[in-house]
Amino acid sequence: MADTQWPRFEVFSQDEKGAPHRNVGSVHAVDPEMALQNARDVFVRRPQTTSLWVVPAEKILAKSQQEISEDLDPKILVEDETGKSELYLVFQKVSQRPSMTFVVLTGQVEAFSAADALSRALDQYGETESYIWWVCPEEAVVRSSNEDIESMFTQAHSKKYRMPQEYRLTLEMMELKRRGP
């Protein structure tokens, strides 16, 4: 059976100017512009969001620290057919604490391929213990622009954030669970 899902895009949010972008989830969309709109609808719940990025999931090389340590030689330089290098963004997840589940932008490296970018990221940023490493070409990132701030994020100021306990259905489900079968 053919896959009928739209392509998946990873979503990165910045809560204040100067803070790193962090992965907040993913959306499905037919193209990057629709992904950006879907990301706004799903992830901009609070007014502090200042920037959104979306990246096609297929453009991200993701490796856990365990996968990296099991590779025979993760530092192999792999060039693409053109032999040209490009800028890659590097993301890391540095904590397993439930409150810190994000993969966060760490920096960037110039590389010939995703594998080469991961190798260079390990050299440049590997002193920090990481659980997850992501690299993607910088050119694959679709960003909200400064001109979009008004239309994309201002409406969040009028949204009231509610804790799950504020929803009646949640309380009713908790009561049913407590009562049992």
C-alpha cells in the first residue's frame, strides 16, 4: 500500500530574540510554506514565540550517541558528487530530564555531506555530552520572516493558555479512571 501521508517537517521555535531555536515537534504538509502555516497553528500557543523554522524530515540526519558509538568509523569524510561544501546546522539534545526534551540548535559547520557534517559537529561540539545529534543543510530550512511576526505571532497574545486540568473532559476522564471498570 502506498504511503498517503504528506511529507513530514520538523518544527523549530525561538521563544525570544537571541535564544537558540529548538525542536518542538513535527507537522505534515504538501510544501514548506504550508508546513510553516501548520506549525504556527499547532505550536504558537504562547506570545513569546518570535521565530519558526521548518525542515523536511528527510533532510535531517539524526543519530543517537549510542548509534554513533556503534559506528565503526563515524569520522569518515563523505563527499557528494559535486565536491562542494555547504553550511549545515547542528542540533543536540543534551539532557534526558523530562523538562528538557528539546533538540536545540548548537551551531553550524561547513561540510560536503550530512555524514561529513556530523563528523565535523562531533569534532567541534563533541565536548558536551549529547544524547541526540541532528544535522541538516542550512538551505533546507524555511524560516518565518520579520515581516511575518505581526500576522503569525500577534494573535497568540489574545489566546489564554490553559492547563489540562482546566478542561472539563480531562477531569471527567480522570474521575472515570479513578472509579475503574
